[in-house]
Amino acid sequence: MKKPELLLPAGSLSKLKTAFLYGADAVYAGTPEMSLRVKSEFLLEEMEEGISFAHDIGKKVYLTLNLFSHNKDVDRLEKFAKTLKALNPDGIIISDPGIFQYIKKEIPQIPIHISTQANVCSWLTADFWKNLGAESCVLGREISFSEAKEIREKCRHIRLEIFIHGAMCISYSGRCLMSAFMASRSANQGTCAHSCRWKYKSRLLLEEELRPGEYLEIEEDDKGSYILNSKDLCLMPKLDKIISIGIDSLKIEGRNKSEYYAAQTARVYRKAIDDYFDNPGGWQPDEYMKELITLQNRGYTIGFFDGMPGREAQDYIDTSSKSNYRNAGVIKSSVNGFLTIELRHKLKKENEIEILSPFKFEPVKIILNKIYDKDNNNLVEELAPGKTGQSVKIPVGGDLSIFPENTIIRIKTA
């Protein structure tokens, strides 16, 4: 059995490099001009650098062109096609049939992947895209494991991807109009305001037309009401089953998340996949789940894996993160016994930080006895990321080669 590809989001060049450092086989990314990734921090020059960097180390980059087109978008496709030809990614992720047809004709040499936005939820739909020339289909988050298994059995000649981790949309794979209605920001054009996560004050009694006289009260406490707040998808507990049916690519959601998210999801799922292939019969998810709960999350659910999810997949009480760990910073250099750390969180003397080395799974814990402001080399009691590039230097003993550039540091806040 072939190992599945581990596919990470890359919202910026630094996140691309972080994902690869921690074990991703491929990343998907986009630029504001070409996709739903309107919050992408990539410039075209950085995209060129990222693709070149990936190819130099034997990795892949897929670019997204997965918006639902309006007439104004069609007028820009020729320019996009030229850009894609020049970038030469390993694949293009598309959801709109018209854009599929255009790109297939204009750039036939670049493989096309069908986006989750296309809602591929049956073997018939996967077979339809295969016959049109698609190389890969991202299956909808709304399918169960048994449905995925049947799709795999009946569609052997197309690559299949499954989302295994990340935020869940209250609507069908992101095809939602709520944000457009509430905030004039369309999810289908890549500008979702996550209106479903907002705090609502409710004064409602609902009566379903076939149940007259039966009133359903929507209540709230001092935290508000969160009636559309799905927990985050995490299929780590089911990873062995997913791998066993021959899914080709395991995909992580979260292009707008932090470098810590990119590092942690990549390194944990990388180890879990590798460990499964080393010992399938003895594989258990507990070790990896302990690490995944350190990510900011809304609580975890297996989503539609066993079929239609119930109340347990939602959090009606609170939308805040369940984790007490935060991204503390990124190592920029390790020279002469000092680590230079670009800050993402305030650091104080006597804090304990945890360094996530790409070369060992157990975090390296260090007490901060001395902190130096990188700008002036002054010894400080604490320093916060008050400006872009704010950095500290800390003395560290031992082998610093296990902490290369872009190594991530976290801190426990409670």
C-alpha cells in the first residue's frame, strides 16, 4: 500500500516553508487574483520562490482557482492562464465547470484537481470528473466513511482527497450565502466573515408547521447563543481506517491559521501516518490527539464520518478556543549558543517555552533565564511582539542544529 500524500495549506511563503519543514508532501496555495484564497499573503514573486523551493526538495504545490465565476471573472481568465503557465504548479484546484473547461483547453499540461466546493459526494460525480479529464477529486466533507470507501472501490483511476482536519462550515462545503447577507462578504468569492460563529441574542419560539402547538425555545445565557457553531473536524481517531481504503491525499484545512498550526498539524499527522505504516496492527491515536488539542480549536468532531452528525458535533455554548497553548514565535537563526526568535506572543523571564524540533516528536522545554532584545542586545525582563519583526535572543545549551530556521515555539498560557 502506498502512503497517502499529506497536503497542508500555505497562506504565505513562511507557512509553505514551515509545512515542508515539518513533513508535508505538498501544499495548496493561492493568490488574491486567482482564487477563494483572498486572504493569501503571497505575492507572485513569492509564489515563484515557493514553487521553486518545493521542487528543489521534491515537494509539490497546487494552486487554487476555485471561485464560482461571474462574468467579470471570465474577462480575467486569459491573464490568469498566462500566470499559471509561468508558475507551472503541480496542479490547479477548480470548482467551476466553465473554468475547468477553459483551463483544460488553455493549459492542458497542468493537472486539474476538483475542489471540495464542487461537492463531490458520490462515485457517479467522481467518475464524471474523471471522464472530463480531472486528475483528482477532493471529496465533500459531507460524506461518510462508507460512502468514501464505495467511491474508492468504484473509481480506481482518479486520485481522491479527503479533508481530515480543520474548520467545518455550517453550509455545504462552504457554499454559503450567510456571510454575504450579513456582512456583504461572499464565501463563494473567498471573503467569508464567519457570520455563523457570531454571538447572537435570541428571543425566539419556533413552531414547525406540522407540529402545531409544540414550541421550541432558543435560549441563551450570559455567553450568548451559538446555534450555528460547528466543532472543528479531526479525523485522527479514524486515520487508520481512512488509510486502509487507499485514499491518495489527506488534506488539512486552515490557510489563514498561524505558523504554529501549519507546523503542528504537519508534524503530528506526518508521524501518525508513518507510525501506521511501521505498525498497522498496533496503531492507536491517543499520542497524536494529545498534541492536536494544543492547537486553538473549537472542540473536535469526526463530522460526517459515521453518517449524519448530531448535537455532539456542535458547540451551542461557546465559540472560543479550547486550547491553552499559543504560538510563541518562530526561530530565525541559531548561532553561537543563541536562538533568535521572532515573537508571536509576549515572553517573560522564567516562562517555560516548548520548542517543536522537526527532528524529534517530544517538545524541547526550556525555562527562560535570560532574554535579550535583538535590536539592542539589552537584557530584558519581558518583551511582546509590538512591532513587525520584534525578536529576542535566548541562550540555549546543547545541539542547536535540531532547531533550524522556521522552527516553531509554543507557550502554555494557563
